[in-house]
Amino acid sequence: MKMDKIRDRLKADRPMVSVTLRMPSDVIADLKRIAPMKGIRGYQALIRAYVGSGLREDLEKYEASQLDKVLAQLRVQGVSEDTLRKALKRAA
């Protein structure tokens, strides 16, 4: 994920949107029990943390797979592995 996107996501004043989500009552009870153990004030914040964590993981996988596709196409076009390695190193 790009640094400017990460900085934006760390801002405390990000706009919020209400979402209605139906969940089993036992899951909500477990969330309420676990939240304080994880140092989180409430179960809704814990849900946001879980969703955010899973989303970041999926975005990382998706972006990595897109990069793999680009690299594969560059290889087909004859770009050398050495050139690709150097470009990836500079980009990191």
C-alpha cells in the first residue's frame, strides 16, 4: 500500500458511514468479551479492526498478484530478470 494512503488511513478524523449488519447474538457477545482483552474500548471498534485487517491483507494479495502479472508480461516482452530486480529494488 502506498505511503500516502497509509497516512490517510491513520487519521483519526476520517469520515464514517453507518452500516447495518446482522450478526448472531453469540458472536456479538464474544466480541464484547474479547474487545477489552485486546485493549479496544468496544465491540464495534473490534469489528472495524477485524475488517480493516482482513481488507489490508486482501488488498496486499491483490496488488501483489497484479504486480506478478505485470512482471510476467515484461518477461514475455524480453525484459531481463536483472532489469526487473533492479526496478523492484528501486521501487521498494
